[in-house]
Amino acid sequence: MRHELYSGHNLYDTTNTMLISGAWIMTNGLHTGVGRHVGEAVRDHTTASTNPSTHVVAMGIAPWGIVEQRRCLVNPKGSFPARYPRTAPVAPFCPLDANHSAFFLVDNGTEGKAGGEVSFRAHLERYIAQQKVGAGGRGSIEIPVLLLLISGDSAMFKRVSEAVHASIPCLLLAGTGGAADSLAVLLEETQPGEPLKALAIKKMQGKFPEEELEGLAEEVERIGALRELVTVYSDQEGLEEFETVLLKALVKACKRSNEASSYLDELRLAVAWNRVDIASTELFRGDILWEPSLLEGPMRDALLGNRPALVRLFVENGLDVGQILTWKQLEDLYAGAPEVSLLHQLLERRHGTGAEPTAPPEYQLVERSLPECLLPHVARILHELLGDVCAPFYAELHPDGHKGTAVGCTQICISGQAKGPLPNGESVYCNELSPNPWTDLFIWAVLLNRREMAMYFWEMAPDAVAGALAAACMLRELSHLETEAEEEAAMKELAMSFEKLAIGVFGECYRNGEPRAYKLLVRRSHLWGGATVLQLAHQADARLFFAHDGVQSLLTQNWWGEMDRSTPVWQLLLTFFCPPLIFTNLITFRNVEPRSPPSTRFFWLRRWHQFWVAPVTAFLGNVVMYLLFLFLFSYVLLLDFDPPPPKGPSGTEIALYLWVFTLVCEEVRQGCFVGSQPLLQRIRLYFQDTWNQLDITALLLFMIGLVCRLIPQSYESGRTILCLDFMVFTLRLIHIFAVNKQLGPKMIIVGRMMKDVFLFLFFLGVWLVAYGVTTEGLLLPHDRRLPWIFRRVFYRPYLQIFGQIPLDEIDAALIAASNCTYDPVAILMDNAKPCTNTYANWLVLILLVIFLLVANILLLNLLIAMFSYTFSKVQGNSDIYWKSQRYNLILEYHSRPALAPPFILISHLHLFFKRHIRKVQSSKGRHFLLELSEAQDSRLLTWESVQKENYLVTQARQKRDEDTERLRRTSQKVDQVLKQLSEIKESERRLRTLETQMEYCTSALSWMVDVLAQSDIAKGKQPPPIRKGCNLTGKQYRKYYGVKSFSRAANEASLSLLNHLTQKTKGNLNSLPNFYILAKLFEHFLFTDLELVLPVILGNRKLLATLVKILVAPDTVVSYNSTGPFTSFKRRTCGSPGVAEKTIPTLVSPVMDCLSLIEVQGQ
């Protein structure tokens, strides 16, 4: 946007406010007044700004004739850049400002006279207004032109007049003096359509030359005719930001039309400035019909510019995202990712264009663009972030419209490289609408780490629980790749927010329907690559989600299978060792509807199947058989480990080998035949589990030890390896503790403490090496045996930590005489005992004391403190960690065969025959993987959406009750009150204007009444109605009603009449004649002799009560007012609207006649 600035003072802050918009600011370019302030502000902004897109351009358009030292800018040889010296200016010349980016020096042949640049400036403005810019460089916004007037001389009146007649909005900064203040005052004190010329001449006298006032007043008159294009802003009274005022001033230029296309540029500018308040109040106020096609461009700009509030506004005003988001537009959104974003870097790496630029970003004239083929790269990124639990995204995109390898819109991408143009690609693929627009936009926003945008798209997208967990997974993986600490923390925080949203929505579902909530956990989500909610939660490491009661309830139900979950463990053990007890009532099974007609045979088979396929039974069998395996292993190692062949191995050892073979078969089944993924993917998933890695290590060690044991030369090595392998197999028992609620969390604590010990060893190792090497060099400098050196350097100081201090080898006073030598050769060759060097023995003892002080007291207490901190930190969350690991344990034993090794071979043969011969699918799959029909899935997602809305409403209600939200609402109400106060001030100003006009009208009417009363034309005519004489004095009143004057005797007689009527009416005001007679008598005394009647009225209670009733009667035109009863009575009586005009003289005439008669008799 281009601002026009004119001379003024104290403008530095105002200019800084304008700089945030990335505007083009055009001044006179001179180092004086506004030009100097603008230059300084632009200089400071450019120095502080790091974003090239927000750099401000300050251009100076100066008349050549007033530029100081202008001859220095002329060189016939064309030497650039020009050297421009700064000297003291001599009026009327002025030097150029060095902080402007460019200068246009206009020469019209004059010297020392300003104004020669006006014509050129007008042409330049028109050219700039024809150019287009936009968010992301799309070229969709016509550059709006705004005339900003700060102070200014008399020439500015014509400048403003020409601008508004050219439909250019103008913004006046009141309080800056000059032309700006004069125009602001004139526009504020007048109304539309009111002549301004006379008032302008009056207001501008003394401020501008007298000979120019007439012309200036005419220009003001022209400006007033288009005052809707002029906005007045005062920094002292303005409640809105300056940026808001600028945008409102631009919107004013379009308010004369109701066509939406007239407001499109202003809408795009509101998007560029992120002013949703202006868009909602000025552009979406209900009288403009926005076609969805007109909102597509602003919607794209709002998405690229991260404007979530505006995106929400567009959707609420009729924009259907499902009808506008095509695959091409989705690729454009990914291509518009900021260069500094992690997504942009990942896409560059996938495409192979991630080379570093040779120049800094601020010096690059052309932005690096992402490739056209983007969705395949996005699919690969999503696969890396979400893992193998989700099928590839966008796999259905193909140039033929069939499923296949994903391609871009303009070229086919294979392994990230273009393979030629795509024929007719855009008509088949690019223009197709996305089937899941909200989900695609949600993924895009998450990858860019745009919090509010992602939250809004999540609210609009289906499959809320799965989507939230997928977002948490993506963000946590992205945080590991992010190098910026703040961005990494923001990603982790947003991931936790989405995990809490998933917990909240699922909790709402669980409270309103457990069976449906269970289905929600295990159903395949087609929007997220066929993954289940539990798989996404495990991939996202969503421990809090697994700790939810609903998830744990499902896991417990699947753990016990069809058996009752309250079955004691001893009953399970008894039934395990005595299978016929299955058919008794010892084990209680849940009531499940039979799938076939009941029969005795079916009952037995079903009971048998239900017991053995339960994961708890498989776990119990594996634990029992594994303990037997360890017992057999230890028996062979300790009692029956025969020599190598031909004397061995024994029968028990061969049985051990067969048992280990069944373990190998089970590990092969788990790694290669579990799951529906490709083989390499299944193997990779298998090795990601720590316990599987331990199993493979144990089996590999056993095989190596077995081979070495069978070879006579390596028999002892094989025995050693097998002994170590027994330790590894025994450590595998820790895994079974995970099922226990007390022992499971302790595993987490032990694991964390092991990390603490590993870190502690670094500190301990430093002291061990320092002390060990020093004491070894001081005590035994002649010993060259490396094994003994390493033992005394590392092992002896380590033992000293635990109290084993060999003083007879360290302290010279305790060293006993022995057969030792100082000869290094004898020590090395004959293994003779080396003698201890006692030269610096005192230093050794000091080092021993220091070492024990640091190691035993400092380091060990540090380790204890670390353990205490870890325990206190993990103890509170260990239950959450354990519940997450419990899912892995239950899932593992849910997929295991019913029989444990070594009988597992029978289960393997049964599975092979069932899967590959009979082609029968496992019935266990429905427990953790549920495939629903399209109708069932749609109904379930609809139910989930309802629960999501309920949860969001509850959260919004709770947020409204928070103190912070209350303060925010209070602040908004205060802003509204301030805005209403400003409107009240405007109304008061208008009322003052109306009162002035009414006073003028009243004076004119009074003059007309006096003239008519004195003339012969009005003689014998009825006096004017009382309504017309509201503000008349008592003298005028008597003149209008033909009563010249009343003497005191007449007044006393009328007072008697007043008393008589009061007695007669007895306070009854229902009689209209009596009421008006009393009222007119009372009014008579108000205008004639108030001093006479007031004491009488105050002394007569009945009369006073009657008059009070007259004043406060609700059915009359008389009422009490805070300004005084008599004044109110006079005003309301004069303007009594409830009585016909012809009735008043009829009722008043008898009273007036009576008073006249009394007056005549008195005379």
C-alpha cells in the first residue's frame, strides 16, 4: 500500500505503526519535516526486521528546483553511485534524506518553488494502483491507494479534493495542525448535505492567507460532497489501532455499492493484514452477497498466510471447502510452505533440491520454489512420521484415474525424479476434488505446526480421536527433526494438546456408550491408512491415552478373553494343570450369544476354545513353561554338562536343545508371519521391540555356545558362553512383571535409575582414572606388567570405595619386609614381586583421603540424590508408563498360540493347516482389529462427531468460567462501552447542532408572533396555540390571551376561585373541565403573581395535595421533573399532546373571562 505523507511533527511513532504493513511510503524525500521522520523510522525498521517480505520501501518524489546541492547529482560521464554531500540547507532549498530507498527528481524548469512534481506523482500513483500483489506472491490484490494527510498547507485542500473525486480514500490525522486539523473540524461539526463554504471561511480565518480563503472554501465544499471517502483519526481519542483505521478508510471507498466484487480487494487486504474484525463487521455485515467463487482466492491467501480466524469466517459465510479443494490446490498449499519451515526442508530433501544457496536470503531476488510434484513426497514424509501402521497416503492418485503410484499434477514422479510430462494430467487428476478435504487440510496444518489452524481443521474433520492421535504422532516425530529449540517445544506442546483432545473426546464417548467406544478403539480408520486408534496411540507414544479407564477396560476385557475378569489366579493354575476342570463351574465365562444351535458337543468345544485362546491363559502357560525351561537349563549347566562328543551331550541336554529350537520357531513366527505388512516391514517392526532384541541375543548366544561346546578345542569357551546366556535368559523373566500392577511400575523406575547409573559412571570414571594412575605411578613405578597395572588402576580404587583399603600396600609404616625387587626385568620376566616405593608415601595417603572423601561422600550421595529425584519424578507417572507397556504385553500374548514351548510346535502346525490349507481367518482379530461396513462406519463416526461437539461445548463453557476468559470478556465489554461513549459524543455534537438550529427557529417564530400581534392583520383573530408559545415569557403570555395586566385584587379574587374549585373537586381530577380550570389558574399565577399564591398553596394541605396530583398524575400531561416542578409544569402544559387544539381555548375562556370581570369590577 502507498501512503502519502505531508509535513508535520511528532510523527515517528505514527510512521512506525504504518511500517508493519510492508507498505510503500511516498514522501517529498527531503530531510525535513515528515520526510525526515519517515526516513528515520524506515531506517530503524529495516535494521530490526529479518523478514525480507516485510521490508518497507520509502520513495522520495522531490522537485528538482528545491534540492540542495543538486548539481552534485549530475555527471556527464554517468558515474554512479553519485556522491551527495550533506551541508546546511539554505531556504528555500533542502537536502535529500539519506534513509529513502529511491528518489524521483522532477524538473519542471522552476527553481526554488515547490509543486513541480504533482503531475508526475499523479501518473506514478495510477501506475502503481494498476499493479497486483498478494499473499504468497500470487498477484491477486490490486494495490490500494490511500491519501494520508498529516498537517499540510493550503495546497493540500486541492490535493484532497482531487483524490476523493478520483475515488481515492483519504485519512486525516487530527491534531497534527494545518490543513488536516481544519478539514477534521469542518467535517465533524457539520452534517452530510449541509453547506460548508461559509463555515469554512469563518473557521480558516487567520490560519491561511485571506486571498485564498474563497478558493479553499470551494475545495472544502467539494470535499464535503464526498465526505464518505474521508476518515478522521485522532490519536488522543481513537480507540482503534492505526492499522484498523487504515483498512476502514479503504473500505469506505466501496460502501456505495452492494456488489461483492467491489469489496474483493479490500477483503484480500484484510486477509493480508489478518484483520478478521474488519472483515466481519464491514465486509460480512449481511448486506453483501458473497459468491463462493469470489471467496476462493481470499481463502487460499488466508490458508497460506496462517489466518485461522478468517478461514473460519469464510466457512461460516457459506464457503464449502469440499467444493473448492482440488489436488492441485492442495499441492499449491504445500508448495507455499515458508522456506524456514521444517516441512519445506523435508520436501527439498525428498526432491534432492536441498543445496544451500550461495547468497543470503535477503539478497536473493528470486525465491527458491518447491517442485511441482509434491504429493508423492508428502506421502513419503507421512510414512516416515506415522510409521508402518498406516497405509501410504495419496496412493489412489494416478494419471489414469486408477490406483497406483502417486504422481504430481504436471509430471510423473518416480523415486523423487521427474520422468517426463504428464499428458492430460490436469484434466484427470489436478482438477479432481479431494474426497476428504478437512483431513487433508488438517494434515497440512499439522506438518506446518500451525496450532490454531490445525485445531480448527480437527474440529471440522471426521474421525476425531484417530486424527488427534495421528497429529500427536506426527508432531512428536517432527520435534525430533527440528533444530530450533523454541519450535521443538511448540511441537511437543501441540502434540500434548492433541493427545488431551483425544482423551477428552474418547472419554465423552465412553461415558455415553461403552460398546461403541470399544469399537472406536479397534475399528480400521480408512482416513488414516487403515490404522486403529490403539495403533496410532502406540505409535504416538500416547501414554496418557492408554491410562484412560476406557482403554484399560478394553485391554482387561481382551486379556481375559471370554472368561470373567474376576477369576482368581489359583483357579487358572488348577485348570491349566487339570484341563477337565474347564467343563465344570470352576471357571466362570461371560454370557456370549452362541453362533449356532446349542448342543452338548458345541458347549464342550466352545468352553475348551474359550479357555485356551485367552491371552491370560497363554501368558500363564508361557510363564510356567519358561520357569521349567530355566530349571532345565540350570540343571544341565550345573549337573549334566557332559564333555564334547562322543561322550556327550546327555539326554537332558538334548531335550534342552529341542526346547530352544521351539523358541527359535516362535521368534521366527513373530518376526515373519505376524501382521499384514510386507515381510521386510514386519521384520523391522519386530526388531523395534526391546524384548525381542533380548530374545534374539539370548538365542544367538545359545547357538554360538552350542557350536563351541560341541568342538573339543573350544569346549570351555562354549560352557562360558552358555553360562552367560543363562543370565540373559533369566533377565527375560523381568518381562512377566509388566502384567502386575505393583511390579510393573517398578520396572519403569529401575529402567530410569539404570540411566542415572550410566551417567554417574562418567563422573566416577574420571576420579578412578585420576586416582588410580597417580597412586600406581607413585607406589609401583618399576612394574611393567599391563594386566596388573590395569587391575591396580581401575579395580583397586573401585574396591576402596566399598571399604576394602589395602593399607599394607599403601602405608609405608605398615608395609612388611618381604622378598621383593626393584628390577623391572625380573618383575616382567620372572613375575617377581615388585617393591613399593616409599619416597612420596605421604602424598599417596593424602590422595587416598581426598579420593575417599570425593568418591564415598560426594559422588555416592550424588547418586543417591539422583535416585531419589528419579523415584519422586517417575513414581507419580509410573502407573501411566506401566499401562502403556501393558498394552504391548497384552497385544503380544493375544497374538501368541495357545500352547507354550516346547508344545508350541503343535500350535504352529495347527495354524499352518488352518491358515494355508483351510484358509480360515483367526477369530482373535476382531478383538484388536475390527472391520466395519461402510454404513456401520458412517454411523459410528456420526456418533463420535456428536460426542466431540458435546465435549467442545463443555470445554468452551469451562473456558468462559475461567478468570482469564472473564477478564478478556470484561476487556471486550470495556472496549464496547468506550466505543458507545464515542458514539454518544457524536450524538451530543449533533444534538448541539440541532439545539442551535431550534434556538434560531424559536427566535424567528417569536419575532413573527410579535409582528403579527402589533399589526392589524391579526386583530380579532384567535391567539396562537399554547404549544407554539412554550418558551414565552409572562408578558407575552398575557398579550397572547388578551389579558393586559391583572391587579392584586384580581389576583386575590382568582385565588379565592382556586380555593373554591379545590373544595368543590375534593381532589378529583377525573373531571376534565375542573382539571383544566385548576391547571390554567395555577399557570396564571405562575406568570403573574407567584409571590401571592405560593404561601397560600403551601399553607393549604388540600390545595397543595391537589396541585401535587396535577403535577404527578399519570393520565395527565403534567409530571414532576428534576429540573423543578414549576418549570416542568410550564413546559408540559404548553405542549400538552393529549388534548385537542380546539379544546384548550374552550376551557380557558371562562377562566379568562372571570379574571377580566374581576379586573373590571376592581377598577
